[in-house]
Amino acid sequence: MCAWLLLAGVLPLAAQASGNGAPPLRDYAIDVWTSREGLPHNSIRAIAQTGEGHLWFATWEGLVRYNGLEFSVFDRGTRPGLLDNGVGTLFIDGRGQLWLGDSRGNVGRFDPASNAWHWWPQQAPAPQVIIQGMQSDSQGRLWLLFEGHGLGYLGSDGKLVYPPQPADMPLAVSYMRLAVDARDRVWVGTFDGLVYRDPDGRFHRAPASFQLPPGLAWPYLAPDGALWIVAGDGLYRVEDGEAVLKHRVPGQGHLTALLQDRRGELWVGTENNGLFRIGRRGLERFPSNVSMPGGRIGSLFEDAEGSIWVGANAGLFRLRETLISNLTHRDGLSGDYSRSALEDRCGRLWVGSSTGLDVIKDGRVRPYPLPESNGRAPAVLSLAEDHDGHLWVGTYGDGVYRIDDAGLRHYDFSDELPAGNIRAITVDDAGTVWIGTQHGVVAMEARGPRLLRGDGVPTGLVTSLSSSRGALWVGTVDGVRVLRGAEVEKPALEALGGARTVFGFFRAGADMWISTDRGLYRYRDRQLARVGLEQGMPVDAVFQMVADHENNLWISSNRGLLRTDLAALNAVADGRQPRIAVEHFNEMDGMANSQGNGSSSPAALVRADGTLWVATAGGLATLDPTRLDAFRERTAPPPVIESVQVDGQPQAWQAAPLAVPGRSRVSVNYVGLSYLLSERIEYRTRLEGLDGDWIERGRQRNVEFIGLAPGDYTLHVSARHPGGRWSEREAQVRFHVAPLWWQRHDVQAVAAVLLVMLLLGLYRFGIQRYKRRNERLAGLVRERTHDLQQQAQRLLLANQEKSELLTRLRLRSDAFERQAHEDALTGLPNRRQFDESLARDLSRARRSGRLLSLVILDIDHFKRINDQHSHATGDAVLHEVGALLTDACRASDMPARLGGEEFAILLSDTPAAEAERACERIRQMFHARSEWGGVAGLRVTFSAGVAELGEDESASSLMQRADQALYQAKSAGRDRICLG
């Protein structure tokens, strides 16, 4: 089968990112913020990150600080506040401090130590216009680009200098970019070419040798010190004093922002054509179905963790690399609702989905055509490869297909291949292919399909299969069966945790792990152990477990991927550990859809190259486990103190130590400054002066202390990503708790002397008083003892009466409960109990796809029995009918008396034909009985109607069909059974 060739019509599949290379743009997660999420304005003019880790955004309605979870806005109305709301540019100096220029020409620097701004207000001759750009030179001057008014600078002495501007330079049409190169030349972008200022103060146009096109041109200084020039549709890099054209990007419109990331790849923002990247994959754009804020891109920034932040006119968005990427319909899959995936011996990846079958080879995806049913491709639920390299395909309702070099063979439904879903296929060591159907297990033999029959062999829906060590493991909606030749074993899953539906199997040495709707079960030496929700699993239902090449165990579920290892699972299963440690991955980690798929197989696999692939409701999710450590061991988030409150009042905590009155409530809020999954950051604290060791706080971002003893304290805060290392840098806040007046040492010394004197006086007084009272108390004790004895006797009698009353009430309550749900004459469930059970079983049948049948039977000519033999005889007959139905029904069936001589039977997991046969057995039992109600020779028969629950049918409709069938049986002469 490996000789099979891909035909035309294939679509390219983007290569997976590996090593240190950047992933394709399609694999970046995109987060978007607008004014709806807390921004004061949607236009982001500049982005910066200060040394402690905060991100800052310049907008027309104030400056925004972001800690990964919340936006804090600084404007004219806040404290500390700004001189003007319009912020034009941001700059981080060599000490990591934040500078800003506003729309009125003011310059400010934020001091985090005092949480205050230091301002250099606009002064003539400097213009009162927006400052578009800031950069510093080697002499400590901060250069300022005033919109339409050229350059000025803030000197190292703190003086704002605005020299005369050259009239022959196009500074009146400046663009919002400037850069200072290693020679202290200040480069300024304009709409009429590039301009630079020499260190001696002279201005020049860009040299003609640069060969820049006319019009808009502006500079960009990359993190590696390289000077880039953006002009027209070209990106130039200055090398050895000349501008070298590196990239030409025609048709993109005006280029408005540029960023060189840590990998050396270029991100380019445009006026109205979005964002693109130039790197080792050439020019890349985001897929058309990716929605991002529109308008001009004015700022690009790479933060300390490598995420790309983009400021646009319509909002802020961030691009972050994720551990998990996806293969979806946009990559060529027939559909996104994937059900199964399998890698064959030739390295091809086969994908079954609700819309057909696809095959991936050499990075290309193509649909594999299966015969259409009702004008659509069959839904593929299961895949398997046999020993000859043939691919077996199980479908939702179109039978089984086999694909080999000769082509396609279809196995349609027959007596030996029952109709319905084919959710599982496996191949045993002998090469036999086993098919899991809706009505049991089928062996695909040379002469054709053979349905397994026999005691204990499953006859209902098969949800999973595995052949291992000579045994066939069969998962159903009613537990698991292990077939070893003629022996059928049913491990008691339901007795240990309540599992019923089995989704998958995983062999680990001598153990078999079973995935169910109640977690994982370990089968070892015919003994079961469970690891479920109560033992720390984050979900109940788990679908499939696979092991990668790094000894990780991956488990699919409806809420994402779970990762653990075999040693941890066994430790919990053995009882050596109370809870399992599990890493949880979902949409936050890149999954297009965290809903995995169960009752199909294989639902997850590890390919020969070590990558993990999981079928989800949003296509195939895939990850490379070798990248896991890099994501897990990211740099720990640096913690910072956000605020300190004493008795609910904000404090200037930066001034150390903070003075705290005694018996006050001290509240400290903190945050870890990471922008990758900020919601998952974990914290620990240690209050020096109280705690001997660190206290882990989980994701709690605040701590509170009440009633601390007087003394000096230092709160230490550390943070980490889940499973990562704790931050070496700690956030600290120091405070001193002052003593109350009564806690002062001099007051305590005087109080101690007075207390001793008081105690001596009290002692002498007490001795005398004790003697006098002792005699009085002796007589009082005797009197009270007598009274207490009499009261105790009365209480004993009252308690006995109460116990007897409670016993009578309990007996009466039990009787009322039985009367409410039990027919007093027959002992069967009454109509109320029957209606409740019918509603419950109908709901369960709809949910799990199980069968349900209803029988309504009526005693023939019962009035004649009452009239001819008395009502007492009739009651005796009804009682005996109830007893006979109880004995004749299975434990899972429910007989009930509906009223009068009318009875009903609910049969779970039973088709109508089988229910009819059960009624026929009961009818023969009636015929075999020669005495009823104590009357010899009395013959009692019944008529019955049988109905099987249809798709989306209500309880009343099911009852009505069974009644109609009963009426048909009576009309046909009674003593018979009819199907409805």
C-alpha cells in the first residue's frame, strides 16, 4: 500500500515550528484589547516596557500601565496624574525608567520608587505641539521630535533646549519616527525624504548614494544597533555607511511601523493593509480568517518574553507563540470536527472526520474519496492498519471500508455485520481484524464477517477495542469485557467509582489502563484501581491516553489535554500518594478547540517523529513534546507590589519602612509581570518576622495580616509559572507595627508591680472569704444534690417517652414513603414511580444512544373474575400477577402496576423484538399456571402492547404507541402480544 501516490488537488501544510525557529504566523495566538476591555482609547501610539516588567501604552486619553491582568490608566484626573491626556511617545532610558512626551510639548519621567512623575513643562521657544518621538544619545541628551516643528532636546542638566530649525529641511512635514545611531547622528523621518542631524548641529538630507525613492522615508534603530530605513516599498539597512536594499514589498501601501525581533525577523505594519512578517519563510501574512484590529499600525514592540505587541488605530493586539498548533479546514482538512487519526507504516497520517477521510503525506493534505451516502461523504469514526498494510475505515452509518493497493472495498451491513456506528477497530497478533459495532463485536475473517455470540459477549454499542497479550478488550456503554478465548470477564468498573462508558485502553507493561467517563482505571492481576476526579484529575471523562518519546503520558478529554507520567499514576493507584499532579492544556496554550473526541479511535496518537496529534472539535491539535520544557521553564515572572492598604486606606508603601498602627489590618496586593498566561501564575509569600518558611498562595494575588505583634516586618513575594521555577527576584515591602499604649515596656513594668500588690491583697481577702463560704456551700451542695437527682429521674422518663414517639414517627414515615411509590396490593412500583422511572430512562437513552422498550399489558376479562369469584379472589389474582412479573423480569427491567388490571414493564437496552420475546415467555408462564387466587382450574391470560423508543420521541408518544398496540391485541382476540 506504500506505493500509493498522492494525486492532484493537494494543499500545502505549514511546517511545524521546531528548535529555535519562529513558528508560522498561523500558529500564533492572537489576543485583542479595545476600549471594551479597559483601554481608555483604541488608538495606541507607542508601547514600552519598564525594567520591573510593566507594559505601558500611549493613547490620546492617557497613559496605560498593564500588569498582564488589569489596565491602570494615568490621566489628568488620577494621582499621580499627567499634565495632558494626549500621550504622543514613550521612551525607556538606560536605567529602565519611563519617559513620555504629550500633545502639549510636556516631558515627564515616572519614578516607581516614589510612584510620582517628574515634569519638564513646555516652555517657549519650544512649540506647544505633540512630541512624536524620543531617543537619547551618548551624551545623555534626550532628543524630542515635535510634530511639524523639528528637533529639540532635554539636556543632562535638566534644561529643555529648542534651537532654531533649518528652513531648507522638510521638518515641517516630519513623520513620527526618529533614531540616534552609534555616531550620535539623529535621523528624522519626513514625508519628503530622510533627514539627519550631525553631532555638530548641521542638518542633511540622506545621501544620494542611498538611492531612496522620493516621498515618505523614516528610520528604525534595531535592538542589535543596526539602522534600518523604510522608504517607499523598500526596507534598507545601513551597512558601512550605505543604505542596502534588503527587502522590497510592493503593493502593501504605506509602511508605518517596523520591528526586528530577537530572531532577526522583521515585522512590518502598514497604513491600511495590516501586519506582515519577513523572515526565513519569506513574506508571511495572517490567514484571511484571522480577525485583528484594523486601521493604521502605529507601533510594534517585542516584550521580554518574546511576544509581539501591535498598536493600531482600532485597538491593541498581541501575538504570542503557543505550545500547541492546529491542523484545520483552512489547511485542507475536509472538516474541523475530527474523530480519529492514524499514522500508517509509510508515514502517512490519515484523518477521519464528520465530513470524510483525509490523508497527509510530505506536508500535503488531500481528501480521500469514499463513496457518498445521501449526497455526502461518510462520517469516519475509526481507523486501523492490519498486518498487510491495509487501512480499515469505520463509519457512522455506512459500514466498513478497506483501502489497499487494489483500491477500495466496502463491507455493507448484514446479519453478521450489524447496522449502526463503527466506533472502534483493532487487529490482534494473529492478524484478525476486529470491528466494534452498535450490536457487538465482529471478526473480519477470510469467509466474511462473523458476529461474536455467547454468554457474556457484548451485544450493545462498542465504544473501544484493544487486542493485547492474547486478550480482546472491549469497551462499551455498559463497562468493559475481556475476551480470552471462551472466557469472558467483566471487571467491576461501576462498583469502583461508577464508570460505565469506556473510551480507550493503554497497555503499560503488565497493566492495562482504561479510560472511562469516571477517570482512569488500572487493571493489574484482575484487580482494579482508580485515578479520577477525587484523586486530582481535573475532569471526569477521559478519552485516550498515549505515551510520547519523552516518557510523558497525554490524556485527551472534553476540556483539553492532560499531561502526567506513569510513575505518578501508579503512585496514586497504589495509594502511595493521595492526589495526582496533572498539567492541563487548552485554548490558552494554542488549541483551536479544547473539546477532544471520545467513542472514536484512535482519538490521539504519537507519530514516529515524536509529535503528538489529538482529534478535537476544532481539527487536529498537535504539539512537539520536546518543546514542553522550553515552555514550562520560561523565565519566572518578576513579582511587583501593586498596592498596600492599612485598614482599607491606600499607603505610599515605597517609603520604607511603612509605619503601621497597632492592631491594624495590612493588605498587600501583588502581581507577577508575565504576559503569557498571566491567569495561571502562582505565588508564594514569606512574612519575615512571623513566617519561618514560604507559604504557597496558589493564584491568590493578595495577602492580609490582622493584629500583628509590634515589630519590624518584611513581606517577601515570589512568583512562578505552573511547574516552573520560583523567581529569584523578590518583591518586598517593609513595615513597622507600632505598639499600643498598653504594649509599651514602661507601662507594662508599672502594671506588673501594681498587679503583684493587688494579687497579695486579694489573696488575703480570699482566704478569709473562702472559710466563710465553705460552710455555706456544704449545706447548699447537699440541697442541690437532692434536687438534681429528682430532675435527672424526670429527664430519664421524658427521654424514654421521646424515643418511643420518634420510633412511631419513623415507622409512619417509612409507611408513607412506601405508599407514595409502591402499589399496596401487588408490591410493585405504582404509577408515580413508573412515570419517574420512565422519564429517567428516556433521558438516559437519549443521552447515551441506548435502546429502551415499553410493554403495557392488561389482564383479560378481569371483571369476569371479580363477578364470578368475588373481589377478594380478584385482588389475590392481581397480587399473584405482580409476583409473577417480578420473578420473570430481569434485574434491569422495571414492572409496575399502572392501575386496575393494567401493568407496564420498562426494559432498558432492549429492542422491541427482544421485548416481545420476553412478553411471550411471561405469557407461557401464565398458561402454565392452573390455579389463580386459590381457585383451581381458573385460567388467567393477558394482552400486551410493545413499543420501542424512537429518535427524539417523548414519553407520552411512547406510551400512546404501546397503548395502541395493546388495543390492537385486544381487538385481535386477546391473549396475544402486538408490536407498536
